[in-house]
Amino acid sequence: MKRFFAQCYIWILLIVLYAPIVFIAVFSFTESKVLGNWTGFSTKLYSNLFTGNMQGTGSLMHAIENTVIIALIAATVSTILGTIAAIGIHNMRGRAKQAIAFMNNIPMLNPDIITGVSLFLLFVFLHISQGYVTVVLAHITFCTPYVVLSVLPKLTQMNPNIYEAALDLGATPFQALKKVLIPMLKPGMISGFILAFTMSLDDFAVTFFTRGTIGLDTLSTYIYTDARKGGLTPELRPMITIMFLGILLLLIVINMRKIRNTNNAVK
Amino acid sequence: MTKRSTWALPYAIFLVLFVALPLILIILYAFQDGSGNFTFGNFTKFFTDTDAIETFALSLEVAIENTALCILLGYPAAWILANKNLNRSAVTIVLFIMPMWINALMRTLATAELFHMLGVQLGKGTLLVGMVYDYLPFMIYPIYNILNRMDKSYAEAAQDLGATPWQVFWKVQVPLSMPGVVSGIMMVFMPTVSTFAISEFLTNNKIKLFGTIIQENINSSMWNYGAALSLVMLIIIGITSLLQDNKKDVSGGIV
Amino acid sequence: MKENIIELNNITKHFGDKCILDNVSLSVKKGEFVTILGPSGCGKTTLLRILAGFGSADSGEVVINGENITDVPPHQRPVNTVFQRYALFPHLDVYENIAFGLKLQKVPVDEIDTRVRKVLKMVSMTDYEDRDVESLSGGQQQRVAIARAIVNQPKVLLLDEPLAALDLKMRKDMQIELKEMHRKLGITFIYVTHDQEEALTLSDTIVVMNEGKIQQIGTPTDIYNEPQNSFVADFIGESNILNGRMVKDRLVEFAGHEFECVDEGFGENVDVDVVVRPEDIYIMNKTEGAQFTAKVKTCIFKGVHYEMLVDTDTRHELMIQDYNAFEPDTEVGLIIRPADIQVMKKERICNTFEAEIISEDRVKFMDEEFECKPQTTFAPGQKVKAEVKFNKVELIDHPEDGMLAGTVYFLLYKGDHYHLTILTDDGYHIWVDTNDIWDKGDLVGINIAPKDIKIIKCDD
């Protein structure tokens, strides 16, 4: 009985939570300009989205391209920078370690708007013209702390003698890093990369303040400008639907693997 | 110190340049007028502008209400999800986590569109409901995490000492899950108090929140006033983060 | 005769297919210090949890103080538990942790105070009441956990491996304190451990468990001196366990010689297991008086005594502990006194499986079809028994090369060979005698030759 009520609560919450996305998904299969007005089944919005053939808003595809490229660059650089930093931090002691750990926390604690405004002021102060480069730099700034925090626990879990053992067996420090340390840190690096990638994909405020005036758009800023112009461009409906399904699929795959792994471990 | 500690150096320099210096610049700009002279003018302007103060108060109010609603709705959900007797499916957990992975603007826009379709008047009500939509998963996740990882022997020990299931809940499990609630507050309160796009979408620009004012000032080149407002927000954030005991981080990974 | 405070009747518990407790019955007298002893996974913690109310048995009943409490929830049971890793509430300080139970019972504040201070004194933690529990050392946390349980004046105190997390020195000190506390409080202690030394030191009664069954119940001296089976003999202390044959009453043959003993009633020419403790074998320079001779293989100084391995004249290996050292390669004489020979009934003399005839030369048991010697006595589909001698089971390194795969679950050295218990992947036990050396946990393949499967009629 208790279980029944509990399940009811959970599912009502989920239904309410997912209602908007479900409506968007349903109305992605009709051509109507406004949501709620069903003008018959059509996949035209999907074909528009993929051919880039949209009523006056051809830059959506471009914005998506920018978003993905920026996220890939930011996540890659953050993963390299963050992993090296984590190894360094792990080997530090005392005040210096505390100071760098504190600084590492700031971008995570700061609201996006503060990070955005502060970086905006930095670029203004240094007279750097804002555009692609500044956006990427800004993304690296708020992504790297997550990589550091993903890699550090792997270092603490690691037997401290492992690196020494590699050296003892004749590896050069570089070989020990490549053949022993990096493989052991890989899970942390991968989750750091994924985290950084999604943080970058999701970002709006920081990009908004650091993109300058050259007309650089990511998906978020595109949606923002578009929405301020009034209403949702119909082509965003298939876009949201596809992203939603993509992430659902990704999460299912990840969790299935997790469950299977734990099952195997039990065996 | 081993030599490998120097590996942190590039990142340390990076942090100074892209984290410390920008924050110092906020303070610097906040105390300057347009031509670079030291002044308290930006702050007097803020504290004497009733509109700005009202917006500030409204932002705090909305953020607090949103956080409270998220705890109220989220704690029971997290409790159920973490309880093996009440919920055994991993699917529901994934479904609650998933919105955290979807672009917040997209979700907000979808919510706003739904309101629009249902013919709901956009205003403070829709703002709150929309924000709960956006941030509920961020409250559920850390609480679920801590409840799920909580050593079962605490509950057993309490039962062993004579606690009824209700007493076990209130006297042991709720206090022990507080770090998760605090994490949840951090993950919900901070973004809501500082948001600008979300409130603009959800109220069709009718209600301005503090974030919007900052954004408008920066975008219209009123950098010094914008910096002063950012500093005010930083102080609010600083006060909120005192809540959290840094030693006990429970937010965990996101997946 | 004191009354029984605890009675466990026919407790059975399964987790999935696995039988954790198999029809366990146990009664405990008021005021006793009872230790449940066994290797990990033997079901001892499950039994304790059923007693405390954290787990329910599939069948059977729990009676405490004459009251059937099988279905009573844990918070209403007159027992308190000291948990394995203490489970002190991290959000409460030492005082609040101890007062937790009393506050729930709505005991008046000043009485709570007196009682908490009294137990704090008892566990020598008087000045620690305001401390954060996470700042305490393992030993201190242990004391608080004990104080938190006994302040409620339970009729029975349950202790789940309470000393396992402490270092050796601390463990020894706490053992003495626990014994002293038991004497002062006068309540019943049920203590779960896998440490045989702890059990021997602390207990009035030891309950030895293995594979969900009680193997033996007795005083520490009984358990040590008169183990009832080879598992108990091997688990408690060091021992030489050998295959033997009861020639007649008071005469047993093992290691190739006949010895006088004190056991009777086994019958004549019956296979038995024989246990001789290493300190009970007298070792001397080779003289006429010895019962048999041996050659010293190794000699190690163990602090108080020397531990020697010797090869007897009949090629059996024995372990001997003595205050005198005999150098390797010395020829020595050995004597074992009748009272020091413990004769045990064999649990089984060969593997016996319930089987089904598939065809003239195939038989199925342990969920697997085996080839056997062609026979016509039994028709296909008939239920029979298959017997396989211990030394006819072949073990191979690669599990995938065997007809069955399994794990070495338990091993016993019997002087001239090993006696292994193999747990197959499908959950069956096979017992194997072998001269090869295996370790516990090794994965093995199992083969049985057709000629070694003996098919006999079912008794019923």
C-alpha cells in the first residue's frame, strides 16, 4: 500500500515534469507555427532542420555546429589541463594545496552570471576583442575544475607506490606516466571529459557575456535571441525532441552498462 | 615536496589569470566611475533606487520560495527513490536525473510554450512553477545520493535503541541527510537568485529579476554599475556558501 | 539450573537459492557469555540479526525471556546491539549518542544524566561526553558503542564482531574489559566472531558454526579438547587430523600404527577421523620406548615453543610443538598418550549423489550427465544413488576443461594427503582426496572417470 502511494507520487511528479517536453515532441510532427494547433501530421520541420532550409533562421545549424565544436575544444583542453593539474595538486602539501583547491572551487560555486561578467570585464580590461577564442577560454575556465575533481579521487585511491614501482622496474618518468598513471586515471578523465562537455553544451550565461558582438551564436544564445524575438521557432521543436531522445539513449546505455558491471562484479 | 607538485603550476597561473583576476576586476570596477576614479557612487545609486532594491528583494524572495518548494517536493521523491522497499526500478532514477543533462534554456522554453498553449497568464506564478520545473532534479539528486549511500546500520542502531520507524526517520535519517539538502540548496538557490534568461522566458519579460538588471547594465556598457551589482550578488552567494561544510561534499558525480 | 533466556527454534533462512541458516536451534541460559564462532559466510551474523530483529527467518521462532518475539519489530525487543563498525550517529556527540535510547523512552532528564554518566564511567570515557564521535579513535568509538547499548539495560547484549576493526594490542585489552563488564552487568552476552582465540578467551559457551549449521556447542575446553568433527578440530587451534580405523574399543589405528585410546562404541573396523593436537605428541631422541619413529623435516622457534614438522616411518606428516628443539634430519621417537587421541566419527566415507539413470551407460547427477560403466540392472529414468570415492575425483587447473567447474571451498591436511571440499558452480559439494596442492578459492575443473562411478539402489 505504502509502495503504491510512493509510486503514484513519483510518477505524477515525472508526468508533470515531462509534460512540456512531451508536448514539444508531439507538436514537432506538425507544421503549425504555434504550439497546440495541430495542422496534420508532417515531418517537414525535421527535414527543414536537416536541410537548413528554414524561414529566415538558417543560422540554427551554424549555432549547433559552434556549440559542438566549442564543447569539444573546451572539454579536450580542460581534460588535459585538469589531469596534469590534479597530479600536481595531489603531490602538493599544506597552504599551497589549500589555496589552489580553494581557487579551483570558485568557478563551480560562482553563478554563471558572475563568471560571465567577471570574464567579460577581464577581456575588456586586457583589450582582447571578444569572439570564438574568448568563449573557448571562458568555457575552459568553468570546465577544468570539474575535471580536476573527477581525477583527484582516482589519485587518492591509487596505491602511492604504483608510480614508484614503475620507476623501480626501469620506466622513465614519462613512461611511468604514459603506461601506468594515465591508464589508471582514465576513468576519472573520461567522466571529467563528459562532465566538461555537457557543462559547455549547456552553458548560456558565460557564452552570452564573452561572445562579443561579432554575431557568434551557440545553441543557447540562439534560443535566447530567438525567444526574445517572440515565441519558439517551429524548427526548435524537432531539435529539442532529438536532443531529448539522444540524451535518454545515452543515459540508458550508461546505466545499463553500470548495472551489468555491478552484476558481473557480484558473480 | 616532490617534483611532480610543479605540474600544478600551469593551472595555478591559469586560475590566477581567469578566476582571481576577473573577480578582482569586479571589485575594481564596482568602486570606479566611468572615467576610472574611485567612488562609492555605484552603491549609493543601487541603495537609493527603490526599483533596483525591489527587484533585488523579489529575486531573493523567488529564490527562497523556489528552493523551499524544491525541498518540499524533492525530499519525499528522493526518499522514495532511495528506499528499496518503495522503489526498485532504476528507470525512475534515470528519469529524474535526465533533465539535468538537457539544456536549461530549452527546458524553460518548452515550459513557457506549454503555459502559452494552455493559455496561462505569464507572471509570478508561472515563474515559480517554471523554476521548480527547472531545478527540482538538482534538489532530488544530492538528497537521493546521500540517502542511497547512507549506511543502513544507523537506522538499525536507532531501531535497536528503541526508535519507531517514524523516530528513526526524524531523529536519524533526516539529520544525517542534511548535507544532501544543503548541497541541493546550493544547486537550486544560487542559480535561481542569479538567473536572467529563465525569468525573462517564463514571464515574457514582465518580471525583472536581479540577474536581468546586471545583464542589461553590462550590455548597455554601464560596466561600473553592473560590476557593483555583481559584487552585491557575490556577497549573497558568499553568505549562502557558508551554509556548506566543505569537508563533507556529497554532490558526487552527475551520472 | 538457570532458566533459558534465549531460545532459537528451527531457524531457517535462504538468500535466493543459498541456504544461510539450515534449521538452527540454540538455547542460551541467563547471564551466559555465548560466542558464535565461524568463518565468514557461515551464517553467524545472519543469526544475530534475526535475534535483533533486523532480518526475519524463513521459518522457525525466536523466544526471549519466555516470550515469542519472532514477529516483534527491533525497537520493541529487549536486546541491544553493538554493531560491527559501531554505527555511532555522526550528527550527535558522545553524550547524545548514549542518551539516544533513554530519550526515546522518555526517561526523565536527570535520570538520563545519572545513567549516562554511570556508563561513561564504566567504559572509562568520563571526560569525552561533548566530543564529536568522528574525532574518537577506534577503541574509543567501541567504548561509546558499548555504553550506548548497555545504558538501556537490555536483557541481552548482542555484539557483532565488535573488536574486528581494532589492532591486536587494543583487541587484547578490550577482551579483558568486555569479560569484566559481563561479570559486573550480569546480563547475557551473545558475541559473534571469526577469531577462535577471542572465543576461547571470552566465552562460557562457544557455538561453532559452518555452512549455516551448528557444528558443536560446548565450553571452550570441550571444544578444544574434544572437537566433534574435523571442521571444528581444524578451525579451533592447530591440529593433526588423520584418517584412522577403529580396530575395536579402545584401540585405533592411524599413521600406520595401532594406538591405545579412550574411545569406545564406534564398532570394530570402522573408518574414523583422528585428531591429535601438536602439543600432545611427545618427541624424544630415538629410544626403545617410543611408539613410532620419525625424521624431523623443519623446526621453527615460535617464541615459547618450537614447532616441528616430522615425517613418520609410514610417510605421514605430523606437526609437533615442544619446548625442546630437534634439528632437521634428526631421527626421533614419538609417543601419543591414549587420552590425547580424539576419535571422531567420519561425516562421510565417500561422495554420494542422488542420481537418475539416463541410458545404459549414462547417469545424471549434480545437473550433469556422466558416462558410467555399462549396466543393465537399472532402467532409464530410475532414481538411484551414485557413489564416487574421494580419491577418484580428478581436479584440473582449468575449470573450462572439466565436466564441472567449481571452487576450492575448504581444505584439510590429513598427514599424507589433502581432503578438499569443492563447491561446484551449481552449488553442489564434492569431497576430494588429493596429493596435489591447492589453495582455498582456486578455480578448478572436475572430472570423474566412468569406471569410478558406482551406481547403487536407492534405499527407499
